Amino acid sequence: MPHAIFVETGLDGGATVAAYAAELPGCAAFAASAEEASGEMPRRVGRFVDWLRASGEEAPTFVGDNWYEVERAAAGAMRASFSLDGLPPGVDELRRYLSWLELAREALADAVDAASSGVVAEAGPRLAAIEAQDRALAAQLGAEPVEPMGSPIDRLYAARDALTAALESAGPAGDGVRRAIRLAIADDLRLAERLRSPGG
């Protein structure tokens, strides 16, 4: 069975392309080219589904590994948006995706805790970028801006709390809900993986 991929170009100053699995918000592969990122998708989906199941979440079973690109967009100041992002999730889907969002932040926090202080310091700008993106996504969903305070990890959690509250307040029909979830989960898991394999 065919499965759709959305491709985002121009990340990391143009050095990285992201491929997103349309059926699994937050499941993404990052590589130097669209072909490489798309080619990684079957393995990435397998790992993502295994992660969900190991975390006690229900996850779909995929038949076949025919993943193909259906849409491509360039990353802007606030990242790319795709046609699927405009489709509201159902109430049960949103509840499930919010659980995935929490798991992704826990995975990032665990990776930060396990990494050496040098690796964490090196990842500081990426952690700050994720915090800023969470705050910006929350603002796009209608949340009032809150002044960041505390340690970098405290600010990271506060930003995610603000985003989660904004998503819950917006509900399934909120404009940008699916996009915010896709980006937040994907970026958390990407940085968690980098922290676990700093040379990779």
C-alpha cells in the first residue's frame, strides 16, 4: 500500500531536508537530500511505531514500505506547512497526538539527562530553538506570550506546557494544530537522537 511523505527543504541553513510521514504526525527523517530522507522513511516509521508501543501507546500497523513524496515545501521562518496540516484531527486523534507530544518531550529530557555536560552545552542553541518554536507555535494558536524564566530545561518545559495548553484550548478544529504537533514531536525526537549519538 502506498503511504504519503511530505518533504521540507532548506533546514539548517539549507543543509538538511526533512521527510514527514503523513500518517504519523511527528515521524520524520532528516538527511542531506530529499531522496535520502524519503528512503529512510520505512526504517523511521518502524522505529517510531516501536517507540510508541514501548511507551504503551496504540500505534498503527503499516502494510508495505511504499512511501512516496506527495508534497514539497521550503522551510520558512516558521517552517513549512503542508496541505494535510489544514485537516483537523478528530477528538480521539488529538488526545492521542497530545500524548505523543508529551512522550517526545520526555525522550528529549531523558537524552539531556544522559548526555555529558559538554554535549548538552553544545546542544544549547538547538534546545533554545525548540523552546522558541514551542512558544511561537503556542502564540500562533492564540496563547498569550509568557516571559521565559529559569534554567534552560525549566524554560523548555514551560514552553511545552504553553504549547500543550494552547493546543488543548484550540481543540481539533484549531488552525495549525496538526502542524504544531508534527513539528514539535519531530524536532524533539531529532535532538534526542543527536544527544544520544553526538558524533553521528
